[in-house]
Amino acid sequence: MGWRFRRSIKFLPGIRLNLSRSGVSASVGVRGAHITVGNGKVRTTVGLPGSGLSYTHVDKTHAEGHGEAQPQPVADMLPKGKAWHGWLWILLLVAIAGSYVFAVSGCATALQPGAETVRVATAAQKERLCEAIKIISVEQRVGPNKPRNAMNKALNEVAAVGGNGIFVISTSTDWAEGASVTAEALKCRW
């Protein structure tokens, strides 16, 4: 078993200097997408953080000779040829993340004015203190928190018809179909 040495020094967010037995390299990028330049190579890595999935592409910056190493100009160390593939992957991941955020951001259901005062009634409270106004049924098919958003829709419906109480008849949650709430809008003497 051989000995290994590796040390990484962080200069700024996204910029690291890497020291190892084989030489010095510099890395630029963020978690999930970075480029490392050093040891005569440019390594482009793109991955999905936390998943264990990544793609790495290595380009040699100069032809490896058998003689003494010649210092290379900085321009020769920059990505050439197919190095744009890494940037294409980065752009693709940013587009996917952006479209997900855009799709999910409009799905949350906020409580409308008056809905925050609607109280949930028990069966006993419904019989003694409340009068039925209307049966409501709502569904939430998209979004990150379907059950909460379905309940918020139900509370908004109760407030819209002038109710101040709600008696939940049934709820259902299904990954594919979403969440639904069937309830009775009530006018209560709280």
C-alpha cells in the first residue's frame, strides 16, 4: 500500500489550490461543477450533489514529450477542443434547476384574508355551535406540499362563502394524484 499526500487550500469561494505528491493544480467551480487545471491536464467534472452521479472529462493541455518538461504559456493551459462539453453540462443542470423552481414556485397556496380566522370544528362543536353553509371539495395536484396546500384551499373556500368554521369530512393524499380535502363550511358561534 503506497503513501499518498493531498492538501487543498481554499482561497475564495469556488477557488482552490490543490497540493499533492504529483504536483500543484487549481480548481475553479462550485459543488457539482468544477474545472481543475494542473499536471498537464484540464479535468472538467459535473455531477448531481448528494447523488454520487458525476461525469468527468480530461483533456491534455500539451503533448507529453519524452524530454524535459517545457514551461507552457498560461493560454495553453486553458480548456481546448471538447472542454466546452463540461460547460454544456453545467448549463443543462442550471436550466433543469431553474425550470423546477419556476414550476414549483407558483404551486403554493397562501391563505387569503379572513381564512386565517377559520377554525376547525369537532363533531360535537358542529352539532352544538354551528350551522352548515356548504359542502366543499378541493384538490391540489402539483407542488411540494400537496396536503398543506389542499387544506389552505379549503380554508380559503370557507372564508369566501362567509364561514368561520370547517368540519373536515375526508382527506386523501396520493403521490401521483395529489391531495384532496372534502369538508363542510360552517357558520359558528365561537
